[in-house]
Amino acid sequence: MTWLVQVPLLLPMLLLPGVLRPLARRAARSGRPERAARALAIGALVTAACSAVCLVLVAATLADDLPALERYAHLSGAGGRPLPEPVPDPVAVAAALLLGWAGGRLTVRLRHRLAVARDLHAAGRADGGLLVADWDSPRAVAVPPGRGRRGHVLVTSGMLRLLDARERAVLFAHERAHLRRGHHRTAALAAVATAVNPLLGPVESAVGLLVERSADEEAARAVGDRRLVARTIAKVALAAHGPGVGLGFDGSSTVRRVEALVRPGSAGRRGGGPAVTGSSVVAGLALAVTVAAVVEFAELLRAWLPVG
């Protein structure tokens, strides 16, 4: 079991950042990044779950030191023979500590996301799916559904003053695309995976870029002008005083998004296929190895608890 449990733990570091992130960037340049975002998020979640299961298996090997188990093994006919110990106790203790740390990270991330959603809903009640907040800072966000309230777009008066009528149409189309496509759920899957296994952080960033590109393409189809969408993204980016002010602005991804919109022929490329395939292969490999590790651990339990 020693080497089997290491594969799902190391797989995100070896494959997901090095292989899937470049594929995600390629998908981001295409006109259909939606499938790639979902595939990466699901693949990351499966891989993180496999990592957690393997940590549980390693930590569970500490059970051979329990007095009750040793007495049971002695009474069952294993007396005089030491119980098999495939993993050194310090390694098992480290796995248990990592499990506790991952659980703490997950709890903090979930509470933070819930708190942010609660604060956004507390800003006011939307009218027709739109809430305008009287704030000078140019900000806009798609507020996901929650607590019996429907999702809506929250935009500040500062953002509305910044944009002209056509650019506002881009803004609303972009944010409504996030709601219609359920991008908050896709992003949440990637966030949960990263909380459990921090090695998946690059994949979470790639998913964030892909969902923004998906909303960009929806906005371009809605207004019928890709260059207008690119110009609006650049305009908001230049006026921004911090990340996330509107249109999912992030300095590290703005250039890629604008290039994807203005590059001739980018709208016609579907893309996403390699990222979907790569994510499925990595997640499938992690799942297969984890199942094998579980089977091997079951064999270990038989040695610990002999019958007859």
C-alpha cells in the first residue's frame, strides 16, 4: 500500500499544473471554454477526494497500535506475531495532521464563501434581476442564488457612470451569463478541491479564467461585437483599483481574455476537448489507484483481524 497511496497524493503536483493548465489556456483562447471549465473543476474535485481517501488510509494504519486491536489479534490466533505495519508511524501521524489541516482549510473556505454570498444578498433586494448600489467604486458582480432568493446582478453607480450604454449592455450580458451558466457552482468545486489539496491551486486559477472567458463569449454573442466586449474589459481594467471590480477583472488574465476576443477566427474554434480528455485521464488514474489502495488496505485488515 505504501507506493499506491502516494500516487493520488502526488498526481496533482506532477500532472494537473504541468499538463492541464496549458490545455486550459488553450481552451481559454477558443470560443467554447465552458466544457473545459467544468471538466477541470470536476477532475480537480475527484483528484482531491482521492488524495483525502489516501490520507485516511495512511492515518488508519495507526490503528495497529490500539491495545484493543492487539488483544483481538492475539485472541484470534495471531499471538506471538507482530501485526504488519506497511507505513511507519511518523508517516501515519503526518497523514492524520494533514487531514486535520485540510479539514480546517475546507471549513474556512466554505464559511468565507457563505459569508460573502450573505453580505452580497444583504446589500438590498434586486428589482428585475438587477440591484444598483450607490457606491463610487466601479464594481459589478453576479450574486448567486441563496436562502430562497434568486440570483441577480449587483452593480454600483460608479460602474454605471464609467460605462456608456453599449458597454453597460456588455456588462449586464457578462454577469447574467455567469448566473445562467451556474459559474458559481463550477468555481466552488475548484475552490473545494484546492482547499483539500493545495497542489490544485493552479487548476483553480485556470477554472477562474475559463468561466470568465465563457461569460465573455456569451456577452459577445449577445451584443454582436467582440471588439466592444474586449474594449469594455480593458476599460474596466484601466479604471480598477483592485481585483474583481467587474467583469471578473484580474490583471493576470485580462490580456488573455482581450486577445481571445480580438484574435480573428477565435469565435469559431470550439476547443476544450484536450482539457476535457486530460482532466478525465488524470481523475480516472487517481480514482483507479485509490481503489487499488483501498483493496490493499482491506487485505491489511484481514492480516490484522485473522479469522479462526
